[in-house]
Amino acid sequence: MCLLQCEKVDMCLLQCEKVEMCLLHCEKVDMCLLQCEKVDMCLLQCEKVDMCLLHCEKVDMCLLHCEKVEMCLLQCEKVDMCLLQCEKVDMCLLQCEKVEMCLLHCEKVDMCLLQCEKVDMCLLQCEKVDMCLLQCEKVDMCLLRCEKVDMCLLRCEKVDMCLLQCEKVDMCLLQCEKVDMCLLQCEKVDMCLLHCEKVEMCLLHCEKVDMYLLHCEKVEMCLLHCEKVEMCLLHCEKVEMYLLHCEKVDMCLLQCEKVDMYLLQCEKVDMCLLHCEKVEMYLLHCEKVEMCLLHCEKVEMCLLHCEKVEMCLLHCEKVEMCLLHCEKVDMCLLHCEKVEMCLLH
């Protein structure tokens, strides 16, 4: 009451050796602090700043009233409790020069960020965004709450760790305007994609899908994990590079409805087919087998590699073109159980 009755409450408090005792002893600490022109000096002079702030009904007003909010928060043992008690946590954090120090200093960083209307601004203002996100139990909620998720992820040195720590990585990536940049920045892109329930949505959402697939050690796992593998491959500029990069190319192609479209899109179709254990299955699975074979520099190797060459040839409208294109036509025909059907065809 004496302090509230006082015109220069800050001078009295600053002149006081045990400022925290006075504040703690005070029922209306927030009113005193708000009445005070130099609230930050009083708080900084105080050994138990967190107790004063927690004792305070309008902690956000006091912090916002404060020129050096980060010093107060950093001096505070229970920064998360103060921030959680605060209605405008984002304003306090945005007012703060060293937001990452406060967040890192905080046991429940996710709660503070989730309580925050402008989480992206706080994260973007933060030099070590990855440390904050990694320290966070619900990183996906924070990222999903964030308008500029891509900027936060791109600003992040360990984006893969954050994404892997995230239960809904696909939602975050889909919410992201520059998903390809985030994935390319990521050391373990395959782990993130495999960790993702809707990998095909993320890949289709991506401008440079081929770049991450090539960047990916387990490309075939991602493709096999994907319901619409053909859409991703068709969306791709360098389809042959991943097929060649892929240990189980046949599984990916067989999983595909339009296998001929990627083979035709592919500059090195023969390499892909030769790389394949079940070449005849895709050729038979393929509506335009003759186009693929004609497109192929080593058609005879593919045909010889094929257990059911006659089925592929019979499936082919222009069998004579394929055979003429073939250096070892005799080997293919000899390899063929129904040579007369092929010849009559």
C-alpha cells in the first residue's frame, strides 16, 4: 500500500537492498511493477525474479513494460512457468533479443510455443531454432501452428532431427511452401520420408522430387512405401536415375499402373530393364512394350534376359521392328518356345 501510494515507486525499490523481499511481501506486486518506470531494473536487481513474476497476476504486462525482457527471463529459474502464465507470450518473446536463450532455458518449450500466436516469428527470430525444436516434446504441433514452417525448417541446422522427432512430419511438410528445400537441406531425407505416412503427397507437393530421391540412400523404400509411386516418378525429370539408384526397381515398377510411361520417359530404359530381376513382368505389364523396346539400345540383352520372350514379342504390335533392331535375333528366336507364332505375327 505504501508503494502504491508512492509517486516514484521505482526509485524506492531501486534504493532498496532487498527489493525481492518487498515485492514478495506485497499482495499486488503487478500493480507496483506496472506503476514503475524502470521495471526491468527492479527485476534485475532481484535475486528471485521468477518468484516475483509468478506472484504476479499480469506477468505479460510487466514483461512487455520491460526494456530488457530477455535479461529478466534468463535470470529466472522457472522461465517456462512465467511464460505459460503469460497471456501474450509471443509479444514477450518477440520483444526479446535472445529468444533462443530463453526458450533453451525453458523446460517446457513446446507449451510456450503452442501458447504463442506467432510461433513462426519467435522461431525465426531465434538463432538456434533446431535446438529449440529438438528440446520440444510436441515439435509437430508447433510446426503445424506455424505460418512459415518452411522458413523455420530452412533456418534449422538439424532439420532432419526435428522432422524425425515429429509425429506428423507429413503434415508439416505438406504445410510447407518450400518442402523441397527443407528435404534437400536434410542429411537423412530417407528417414524423414519413411517416417512419413503420406510420403507420396509430400513428394507430389515438391517441385524437385528427383533431387531428394537421388539424395536418398533408401530410395526404393520410399517409393515402395508410396501408394502413388507412378505419380511421383512421372513428376520427376530424371526418372532413370532413381530407378538405377534403386535396388528393387522391379518392385517399384510392378507397383506402378503406368510402367510404360516412365520407361518411355527414361533415357536409359535398357539399363533399368537389365537392372531388373523380373523384366518380363513389366514388359507384359506395359501397354506399349514395342515403344520401350524400340527406345532401348540393347533390346536383345533385355529379351535374352527375359524368361518369357515370346509373350513379350506376341504382345508387341511391331515385332519385326524390334527383331530388326536386334543384333542377335537368332538367339532371341531360339530362346523362344513359340518361334512360329512370332514369325507368323
